[in-house]
Amino acid sequence: MENEKYVQDLSDIKQMMNRSSRFISLSGLAGVFAGGYAIIGAIVGKVLLDGHNSAIDSLSPASMDGEILTRLFLLAIAVLLLAIGTAVFLTTRKAKKTNEKTWDNTSKRLLINFFAPLISGGIFCLILWQYNLIGLIAPAMLIFYGLALIHASKYTFGDLRGLGYANLILGLIATQFLSYELYFWAVGFGLFHIANGIWMYNKYDRKNA
Amino acid sequence: MKNIISNINKAFDHRVRLGIMSVLMVNEHADFTSLKELLGVTDGNIASHIKALEKKGYVTVEKSFIDRKPNTRYRATKTGRKDFQKHIDAIENLLKQQRPQP
């Protein structure tokens, strides 16, 4: 029947547009892991801070301890590397399962568009550190990460957009509650990630697993 | 009704041509190999369909060398984009009309 042919045409068009422009092997499970690492990281950070009797809500240079900042910095880098490593591993595994390529135009585009805002954010946070505006670092991380996700969502699953906006708004709110920023950070990078990861895993991965 | 049918474009009335245009609608350009991989058809098949679209003025071909290997890039022209969008709209309208209310 004519009708069915056209219905098929429309779905072919849509599928081809998506497959050629979006990277669809991204693993939802990776988000859950990233969230887990972030929460563990936040707990370790809290312990470090409590042990040192320091607070990171300060905007005044005098009250900050240089050594603890270096430790927190290394901790953040470790969380980031673990999250990226897991994401790469799970995504490659998923791509292999579904016979998609991991390294093609769509994944290159996704990475460029994700990391451009993210790396700018990272450099900006280092600049905040340089000027001892420590209190603003955690909110700035949330804000830039949110922007990176919103930007990247055009090149992979659109579901990342919601997570991006949530982190962006949370980051802006966090600027007004600097004494609670570690909690905001844990909610944004931890809970939001886990929630979004489970959502995406159920939507895309489970039927292939 | 007549109007809608006249917007359904014979030039796009083939799975491969539909696929090529879909890819070029959402990408600035695409090369021969990636088109082939995406659509899963043979070289000759793709080439002949691209030629047909080129003749209609819907795609442009750019040949160049990347690392001394020949590379062919395709782009959708303005007319190509406009007419393909019309084609999609026409199909959607047609389906809407034939199935009045669910």
C-alpha cells in the first residue's frame, strides 16, 4: 500500500538524519558510574575539609589553606579521569555490541563540542584559584559542565540537554549559598548524573544488554 | 489534494536518494565512504543515485585530495534542501489527510 511506503520513508529519513549526525553509542551506565565517583569524591572532599578545619566557601584569601586546595584539586582530577575512563570503556563496549563505530565523524564532533566549553571552564576555574576566589570554583564547575552538556546534546542523545540545564541552574543557585556548595556539587555531579544515567540506560541500553 | 501530490518529488522517490538527502540535510557535507557506510549499499549504486541528484541541481560534488588520497565530498544545495523539505512536508500532509482523526 502507498501509505505504508510513505510511513516507512518518513521513518527512514528520521533514522538516517539521526544516525549521520548523532553519536548514539554513548552508554547510560557511564553516567551512573560518573555520578557514583562524584559522590565518593564529594565525601572524601568533605572529610579532607573537616580534618583541616577549612571551609571552601570563603572568598577571602587569608582563610584558605594552600595544601588542602592542592589535595582537592587532585581529587577532582581523579574523579574526572575515572569518569571519563569508565565512559570510554562502556561506550566502546556498547558500540562493539551494536556494531557501530566508536571513532567516526559523529563521535569526533561530539567530543569537540563537549570539551570546548568544558576545557574553557576548567581553565576559568584555575584562574579563580589563581585569584583565590575559591568559593566560586564549585559553582563555576557546575555552570560550565551544564553548558558543555547542553552544547553536546545536539551531537548525541537529546536527553543530555535536561541534565545540562539542571546543572547550569544548580550552579547559578549555588553561587548564592556558598557554605553549602559541596552539597550542591554532589547533587549536580552525583545525583543528577545517576538519575539521568538510569533514565538513559532504561531507554536505550537495556534492550541491547 | 492535488497540490499535495504535486509536491511529492519523483527525484527523491527512492530509498537511496532519500537516504543521501537525509544525511546531507543534517550535515554540512559528507564524503563518499561515509555515505556508503551509512546507507549500506554498493559504490556503483551510490554513484548513480548521486549523479541523478546532481543533475537535478540538488547536490554539489567537490573533489579534493586528503593525504594524497582522492576524497569526494557532497553537499546539498539550497534548492536541494528546499525541495527535500517540501517533499517531507508533502508526505506528512498526505498521511495526515488519509488518516483524518485517530
